[in-house]
Amino acid sequence: MAQTKPTLFRSLLNAAAFVVALLLGASPALAQPAVATLSGRVTDPQAAPAPGATVTVRSEATAATWTARSDEDGRFSLPMLPPGVYTADVQLAGFSPWRVTPVALQVGQDRYLDVRLGLGGVQETVTVEDSARVVTAAVDGVLSAESIEALPLNGRNFLELALLVPGNNPTPVFDPTKTNSVLIASAGQMGRGGSITIDGQDNNDDVVGGPLLNLPIDAVQEFQIATNRFGADLGRSASSAINVVTRSGSNAFHGTAGLFLRDDAWQALPATFDDSAGTPPFGRQQLSGAAGGALRRDQLFWFAATEFRHQDGAVLVGTRDTATRTIRRSFADAPLQDTLWSLRLDAGSGSNRLMARYAGEWATDTAASAVERALGSATQRQDALNRYHSILGSWTTTPSPTFVNALSVSVSTFLNETVPLAVMPQLTFPSLQDGASFRMPQGTSQTRWQISDSATLVRGAHNVRAGGELYHVDGEFRLGVFQQGRVELVEDFPTFDHTGDGRIDDNDLLFAVTLRSGKPDQALTLPDSDNTHVAGFIQDDWRVSNALQLNLGLRYEIDTEVNNQSRVDELNPIVQPFITGERRRDTNNLSPRVGFAWSPADGGWLVRGGYGIYYDRVVLQIQSLERGRRGRALPIEVRAGNLLFLDPASGRLPPFAPTVANPFTGFILPGAGASGINIIDPRLQSPMVQEFHLGVERQLFGARARLDLVHNRGTHFLIGRTVGEVFNPVVGGPDRVVNIESSARTEYDALLFSADRQITGGHSVRVAYTLAKAFNYANDDQIPFLNGPVDPDDLRREFGPAPNDRRHRFVASGQARLPGAVDLAALLTVSSGVPMDIMMPDGQSRVPILQRNAGGRQFKTAADLNAFISGVNAGGGIDGVLLPLVSDQARFTDSFSSVDLRVSRPFAVGAQVRVVPMLEVFNLFNTTNILGISNVNYTGFSNVLVRDSEQPGSAGYLRSSRFGQPVTTAGGVFGSGGPRAMQLAVRVTF
């Protein structure tokens, strides 16, 4: 049985006490900060500058070396060093040599060495654990390969690592092609945006947004996420920048192999599952392997990794039981097969390095389609095929000790084909999405060419970087959307013999409208959905003093085709009255970025802050809306449902009225419920976020603690707004015109806290806490698929909590060495709930006089909502429609709590081989976490005020017993926070 969940406050209090005990209870030890550039200052015994000193840094893995010389003020800098472990030597005639080892350099940050030389010629070796100070203005987190390997990651996807860093949340599915992707929302955004790079190569879906290629987890050397402030060399993101560095080979041959197994015998069931429906088999087998070494010692290295996953999974589905008038929950099969691989070659010395990498992924799966209700039926599943290929080459050269240039060229391809499991209309009931998804079948493809170059010049206290990048994306859409149509029902079960045939069955179901393509036998193909992105930047990392560093940057970027610039002549002539000006490219995307970091010589404190402007990418799906929904190629016929034929006096339908068996025979209506004819506003702009942050970092009781205050203000975000109506001869009736414009905004305020500590004896702990508030204008970021604003003339009424807004989120992870050489790793996640949008009884729109996502925010309890509804009904209801009261047990949201655990014990086999059997348990206490998957209803509770009866005279007409009832749980069967799952594994390293 699932454990009863404690209050969020008590969970946070217990978690904090646990972490404080780990941070303070052990003997102090200094943590190693993480960096990407090594710089410093060389001084003599009197602290005067020591010019002309030779600084040599040597990689312990590959023996590659880099050299710099201190200037007249004693300063030196070694930019663009690959992540790894190094030895640093400093030599100057008349002084004893100075050495520090090891120096661990991690991706994305800066470290600073204070070198004090001694007089004389005696060799001196200096070994310190904290020889370099952190000097970075970024709000970020870095995880090394060792940390990644030790954590119990449910799913073994590298993007899950972002959830260990404050400011990041999981986010709902926004597109059918992303149902099996790990989606991350940062800084209050919704997941379409953000930037993910692998070895500097763009890994983002420019077609619909979100991530592309997954990597074998054994191929990840380091993972960094900057949740807000990042340098001018990074763009196309208004929220976060994720940078992954893949592993390279070394002079020593090393490898690993792993096997991870799950079985239904070790698996609990979701609390919302109906036990009488029978349990399908669950199982997962994951095999992984990686190896690397030298093809030529000190010169040529290789590393390869692969991972295979076979999963007999399932998704929770609903079935209408007309006899009992209930929706029964059961499982439907959702198998998955996924193969990942990566091969990397590195050649050259420290001053002249070449790298080539090829990575790919092939995946087939059956999954739930993106649904607009809390639950979908078994026919609301889809089969998907995804193919990814990625090739990257880079050349880093150091022609002089003060100049470094990095050039990279890459190409990547992505192919998706998604088809429904059934061929039938979508039946959208208030509590269930039945039939087949109207968005199917569909397919997308993307080919991206990318070239980028960055040069760094060291001049005294200045590290000046300048460069640029050029992307060309060639996309294609293959859309069979709306071919089978969509029926919008207003009741889950029939309550009256409307047809007069003497029985009550599904032909008596009432529905408001239907939507179907005006050309149901014709799919839509949109080739040449292209865009070229050009960007340039310059940044000066200026060491003002030993304690103060300024980061001054400026970036400019432009896209050629996100607003469909070259196809203005293809617009439907009937919408010309709504075109308000000449369409032009957005050419003013200047991004100034300013940051500071102050760190005194003792390294105890770091104070940082900054301001920057960041632009989000506009996905090519915006192009497809204008090209596809122009009232010609894909005309959407919106027809009256039988509700508009109903005789209110008798409750009967005339013989010619449409029924569920023959729904698409009603008369044409304006495009209510559809997107009508879409046009892109001539003044469309890239979404822009202004970001401010101020933070402190402190070495405290052996832990490195960080506290940051963040404020983000977003403008020019996209929204679809109805601007008028035209007669469309293709559909034979009126059609609304939707303007896709840059009128929405976002707000995000957060307090971000993190701390990490390495403790002697193989122990470590890392914590992250986020206190945040996120507001936006739409539940569907960028893409206006939904009904749109309740009042197109007053968009301020759309401003409300984001659907993934979580006020509190706490994550703690750690490793400990127990007696008997047993290793224990744990991951604790606690968060508050997300808000709920409260929908009208027909499920077509939210209650219009309420704030968007008011459940759990404006209303805390069922009593609060019932008091509001009673007041509305006393005033005549909503446009004359009375609202039903909800049950006293109705809930809006649920907090989240999960503990994941790994227990392992390494065994040595000879001198070179180690075998590590592991037991992993996810959601150890089997806590029930109610959560959904849809951006329309992410809470997992039923959010439609569906009436118990559609008969106005009955008691059930003003009662909604299904509202606020739990429907789905977090993670489905296998995902994070889902029912308790056990995994057996073994890992071999050599």
C-alpha cells in the first residue's frame, strides 16, 4: 500500500535536518570548485608581481601540455582547457619551482591560482586540495562523471541531472513527438526553449522544440547547466544553457559494462489503478558498455559507448463503463526499444588538438498521445519511430601562449514518424480523451548544419573572446492532422433518451462542436521549412584586481525565416484586411550581458551578480501553422454538434441531428475550438527575457554553499489571438482569423540555494532548494493549439501561474561508504504541487472569470471553490450557465515526495577488474504522487466541472462529484515518483 504523504512543510523540515547533519556532523574538508579556464597571478615572496614566469599545465590522462607566461603584473591565463585533472608547474629563474597537483578542471566555470614563489633553486612541490578560487558570475551547477555514475538515475538519461540543480523542474509534454523525452523547464519557462549542447554542438529540436539526441550515460564526462546567467558566446535560450562534455580516451585502456534489470514481480502499481482490470507484464532490460584508450600514446585517443534498452512497459488508460457510469482505469501495453551509441577520436598535442565524434540513436515506442484531459483511452496511443545522427569535428589551436582559436563544424539529422494505433475520430469527453488523437498521423524531419568559431586573446588582465556561429536548418512536416476529426462532448455518459428510440445509449450523448479537415482524404506536406540563424559575440572577462572580475559581453543574433518571411505571397487573399503592415525580420536582437564576481584571496566568500538580455528560439512549427492553416491546404471545418439542435422544452433531437455515430453533419460554425486561419504578425519578434541576479557563495563548515536571488522578466512571447472572422469559401462558411503575435509576457522570481561537500572516507552530499514563482500568459508555450484567450481584447486576463509552477522544490543527493565496503547512494526529492486550470462543464474553456490555473493558488480547498461557485450562481451564473458544486473531498494539486536508493558493494577481480553488484529502489516508501503529463492539466486530478447529470431539473445538474478526483500518478509506471520499483544491476569496470 502506498504510504500516506506527510505535509510538504514537514517533509522539507525533515529533509533539511538530514542534510544539516551530513554537512555539519563530519570532519571538515575543503571542496574542489569547478571551472573551465585556469588563470592566476604569480608573485614573489614580498607579494610583488613576478613577470616572465612560465606556467605549464599537463593533463594527467593524455600528457598533453599547455603553456602560458606571466605578464608584467604577474598575471597569466589558460583558456579553453578540456575538462580533466591536471598538474600545474610554475618556473622562474632565481626562484624555486612551484607545483600544484591535482588541479581538477570542470566545464563552464573559472578557477584562479594564487602562486607565491620562494627564493632559491631547491625543488619544491606544493600539494593542496583547494589551490584555486572560484571566480564566476554564473548561476549554475556542474556534475562530474564520478558523481553521475554514483547516482541512482531512474531512466539513465543525462537530462535528469538538471533536476539536481536549483531553478529546474520537470515539465509536461507539449508535443506528441516528445512523449518519451525528458523535458526540463528552467527559470519558469515551459520546456520548448532552453539550449542543450553536446561538445558545443546544438542538440535542440528546431521543428517543435525540446531536446533531440540522448547519449549513453557512460559517454558523459561532465554535465553543466547555467540556469540563468551565461556568457555572450551562448544564445538561443531565454532560460537555461545545458552543456555536456563527452568522454575522451586516455593513455590507459579503461572500460565498463553494465546490466540493469526490472521485472513486474519487483514493481508496485499506481494508486489510481483499478486492480480488477488485470496487470500486464512489466519489464526492462538495459545493457551498457564503454571503453577507451590510446591508438598512439600521447597523440591519438579513442572512446566508444553504447546502451540498449528493451522495455515491456504500459500506460494508464481509461475505459468508459456505461453500465456503472464510471471510468475504469487499467493498463495498456507501451513497449519501447532504444539504442544509443557514441564514438569519439582525439588527436594532437595541447597546442593543436583535433576531435571528431559520431553519435546516434534509434528508438521505436508505443506511448500515450499528448492529451488535453487528465486521462486518455487505450486508443489514444501512438506508435513512434525516431532516428538521430550527429557528426561533429573540432580543431583547437594555440599559435601563441596568449591566443587560442576553436573551430567546429557539425551536421545532425532527425527523423520522426508517428501514427495512431486506431483510425477513428477523437472523442473528447469532459473526463476522458477517447478515440484516436486528431494530431495523428504526423512526421517531421530536420537536418542542421552548424559552423562556429571562437577566438580568445589574453592581454594582461583581459581575456577577450570573440566569435560567431552559423546554423542552417532544413525541416519538413508531414501532417495527417484532423483527417479523422474531433468531437467535443459535454457529458461523459448519456442521461436522457434524446433520440427518442426508447433506450439511453451513446447515440444520446450530447456534443457541442466537431472539427475535421475540409479535405479528410488529403494529408499535408510542408517541405523546405527552413531557417538560417547567424550570431556573433564579443566578451571580455576582465580581472580588475585579484579579488574582482568583470564579465562584459555583447551578442547579436538573427533568424531569417522563423516568421515565414519568404512566403508572404502565399497568404490567403481573404485575410489581407488583417495584415497590418509589411513583414520584416526581427533585426534588433542585441544582447548585452554584464556580470561581476568578487572573491577575496582567502577564497572564503564569493559575491556575484549580473544582468543580461536573452532571446529564445522560435520553433519552425510557427511556420507550419501559417502555411498549413491558411484556409486552403488544411481547412478546418467546425460544425455544430447536436447540442445546438436540442429542443429545450422536450429534450429531444430531430431525426436529422448529428449523433456520435455520424457526428460531422452539423452546419458550419465559426472556428470556435479550432485555430481557424493563422497569420503571423508582421511585427513578430523573438521572445526576450531580461535577467537580474545577485548571489553569494561561502565556504562554510567544509561545504560550499551558494545563495542566489533571481528575477526574470520576459516580453514578446508568442500567443495566438483572434482578430476577426472571414467567410471561407473552401469550408463554405465563416472562419476566424488568429494572429500569432509577440504579445505575451512572463515573470519569474526565485531564491536558489545549493550546497555540496566532499567528506573524507568516500562520503559526499549535495543539496538544492528552490523557492520560486512563475507566471505566464498561456499553458501551451509558443504554439496556439488551444482555444486562446478568453478575451482577445484583454490579454492581461491570461496572466496567471505557469502550469508547471512549483513554489518549493528540494533535492538532496549523496554517497556514503558503510562498513564492509558497502556503498550507499540516495536521492531525495520533495516539492510542492502545480496549479490546476478549472474548466467549464463542457470542458471547452476555463471558467472565464477566474485567473488561469486558479486551483491550488486562488483556491486552496474545495470549500473555497464552492463558496465562489455559490456566489456566481446567485448572480445568474456564467452567461446564464449555472456551475455545479464539487465534493468536499475534491483536491486541486498534490505535493511530490520520493526517495531513490542504491546499495552496491565492489569486488576486485585481479588487479585491473572490479565487479559491482547493485540494488536500486525508486520511490522507496511507495509514496503516491498525483501528477499528469499534459500541459493542459498537469495536476493529474480531474479538472472539468463535469455535471453528474445533464438534465437541468435533476440534483446531479448542480453537482460535480468527479471534479478534483485523482486520475494519474507521476512517472506512469517506470518514471520518477511513480510506484515503487526495484532494479537489479551489475557493473564491471576494467
